[in-house]
Amino acid sequence: MKLRYPLKVKEIAGILGVKYTGSSDHLVTGLNEIHMVQPGDLTFADNPKYYSRALHSAATTILINADIVPPDGKVLIFSDDPFGDFVTLVKKFRPFESTSHQISPDAQIGEGSVLQPGVFIGHHVIIGSNCLIHANVSIYDECIIGDGVIIHSGSVIGADAFYYQKKDNRYRKLESCGRVIIEDDVEIGALCAVDRGVTGDTRIGSGTKLDNHVQVGHDTQIGKNCLIGAHAAIAGVTVLEDNVVLWGCVAVNKDLVIGKGAVVLATSAVDKSLQGGKVYFGIPAGEVRTKWRELAALRKLPDFFKKMNY
């Protein structure tokens, strides 16, 4: 998430009531969790196993709970609870805005676009031209919809990320401040959910089509001209490159890449990155011919054990 205007690190530390290293005039231009950081961003690290990654990331300001010397070009803000303080900053700079309008007055709706009865459009939403948004679709704040997009009834675009930290035997929510960006000529079926990024963007590339009951997790990047079958579930921070096909009931784990042109057959579960240009099947998903041979061998096991008097 980019801040609406840059802030000096002394202003950020003043909001939190904590100390910091380095120049008080050091600028913070955005808030991002570690997967999405860019130069100028503030990120957080509250566990030793993430310190090195944060300190050597593109982020130039680190909210951290360790008294260590920062690398050159980095400023540290010291906090007893980096996660909680990061959430405090998110809530301050991207607060929840309630509304009494079905369609927010500050939403931008392009020429020729049709919104059927019951559609909800949140604050600062941009919808392109010649879109068709069917009844009872909800599009949350800050989402961007391209030209020629069709969204079928009951779908929700921009709900919060499923992102929690377990501490003191309870779950704390990392408040979402990202967006959903849907490019041109995308079609989204009925009762789908596309979650916003935690701090960055969830993106669906142009020409991609989603069947009904598809879940797209936070910060996922879906390429151009992909096909996603009904009841597919794609976890957060996953990349589907262009022309990927996921057939019905495919489950995809987080933090992986499915390469360009890959096809994953129905009811498969993907637990690691897959090369492009191949067909996959199974739990866990593997190349389809290998999986079929495995199934053929399994069918022979009862006869094998019978012959062995097992």
C-alpha cells in the first residue's frame, strides 16, 4: 500500500511511541508485508527467522523487535510488538470507511457498464466501460475493474485476506489494505470470492475466465487467458502464469508458481510449483502419465496380495 503522501520516520515512530535508528528525515512512502515490499516501504519482522529476509529486502524501513545494527540504507523502528504496531499503522492510513450508499458516490463507472439490482460498489472503486455486473455482486473499496468485465451474481470482489497470527492462544488479524485488480475481458462466475491483497494487489489478467464457486486468495497473480474450473481454491501469494488451466475442484497451495500453459486436471491438489506446458493430475499433483501408471499399479495390489497369501 502506498501512502497518500510520504512521512518521515520520526512521524511514524511518534504515532507508535517508539524509538528508531538513523535520520529523522528518512522517508516512508508505503506499508507492505514482506512478499510485496519495494524501496521506500516499511515492513515488519517479529520472529528471528524472518529478520534476515526483512533486513535484506527492498524495504528501507523495518519495524522490528530486536536491537540490531541495520544494513546500510535501512532504518529500524524498534517495537515490542511489530505485528500489532504494523496493524496500527494500516488502520490509521487506510481506515475502514462505512457507507450508507449502495453505490459509493466516489466510485467511477465507465460508459456502457450495467449494474443490475442489488449490486454494492464501495469507496474509490473504478469500473471500466461496457462491463456487466449481475445482481447482488459486492465490490469492496479500492478495487479496479477493467473494460468488458462480466461478474455473475453473488460474487464478492475485495474481501479481506485470510491472514492471521497466532499469539497468546488467539488469532490476531493482519488488517488488509490492498486491492483487487481485474483486467479487461475477464469473466467471473457466480458465487466466487477474490480476496484483496494484504498490502499489495491481487490481480486477474485479461481474458481469464472463472467458473462458479472459485476462491482466489490474497496477493495471488493470475495471468492472461487462464481458465479456472468450478470449486477451485487458490491460496494466497500464488502465481498462475498465462494460459494456465485449472479444472474443477483443484486445490492450490500458497507461495508457488504454476508455469505458462500448464493444465491441472479435476480434483487434483498442487503442493509445489509446476513447470509450464505440461498436464498434471493427482494428490499431490504430478505429470499425468506418471500418475496414471501409479493408479494402474494400485489397482493390481489386491490381486498381488492375494497371490502372496496376505
